[in-house]
Amino acid sequence: MYKKFFKPLLDKVLALTGLIILSPVMIGVGILIYLWDGKPILFVQERPGYKEKIFKIYKFRTMTNEKDENGNLLPDEKRLKGVGKIIRSLSIDELPQLLNVLKGDMSFVGPRPLLVEYLPLYNERQKKRHDVKPGITGLAQVMGRNALSWKEKFEYDVYYVENLSFWLDLKIILLTIWKVLKREGISQRGRATMEKFNGRN
């Protein structure tokens, strides 16, 4: 009953409430990004969701558009700086995903939506992460986020799918608030983002 009815209902109500309350913050962040590094303000990318259905995820852009002498974007760790680094460290970049929750693409809690290119690399157990909607936050995020190995992440994702409940969701939300305040597990040591999954790591 919770998974099929109450969770989707709570998601939409809380997402709409969050968008209304946080709209001044989101507008301010958008203006700040524009003044800092121009357009685009949002980072939009296709991700696989429930049952591997592809959708477009929204995030505030946190990396600059800086390129090398050949016109190629610089590595992530060199483009994550200044205003973008602060936005990322406070997890403010995730706020536009309230739109994804309101649209029904995502939930507040669930496995984080990863790259489309990873879909053919999952084993049967790892594929279970797509048996629920992806979330803004999830069990893997509160247990270590990008500081975890891929194997650990997927184990937490599957555990969540197999044990989904209101109380687990509530625990994850409370731990998420605590983790954001402590700014733990934002990235891997020495890297701005998580290393890519290759099916073996």
C-alpha cells in the first residue's frame, strides 16, 4: 500500500510544497550561476528510471564551460570551483529534481539515477535497482555517497528495493539532512565526481 499509493502521493505533495517554498532560493541560485559562468543554468541529461524508462534529469550546473586549447572541456575536477563548488558541497544542485519528482520521473527516496551507458553493464542483481523509481537521495547516499565503491553502492541500492518501507524512507531522509549539514561523501578522494562504472569495478 505504501509503495503503490502513499509514497507517490507524498512525493507529489512534498515536491509541490518544496518548489513553492524554495522558489526564491532556486531563482537566486540560477541568477548566481548565470552571473558566475553564463548559460546554461541547468544541467540536463538523460537517465534511466523505473523499469529502465529514459527521462531527463534536472540539476543546477556546477561546472564551468572552460576548455583546453583544442576546444575540449577540461576535466571535471578543474571545472568544479568557485560558486559551483559551494553549490555542490551544499547539495543545492539537486533542487531542480523536485520538478522530476512532481512529473513522476523520480521519488524523494530511491537509488540515484545513473548514466544510460551503464544499462548493458549491470548483472541481474544490479538491475533490480530499476524496480523502483530513482530518488533525489537514497540509502547509498547516506551510507557514503561517492566515497563508496560501485559494488557497495549497488548492494545498498538492492537492499533498499527489497526492504522499501515508510520507516526506511524516513530514516534515509533524516540521515540525508544530517549528511548535507556535515558535507560528507560529496566526492571520491582526489576526484570531483565518481569514477565511471565499467561493469567490473
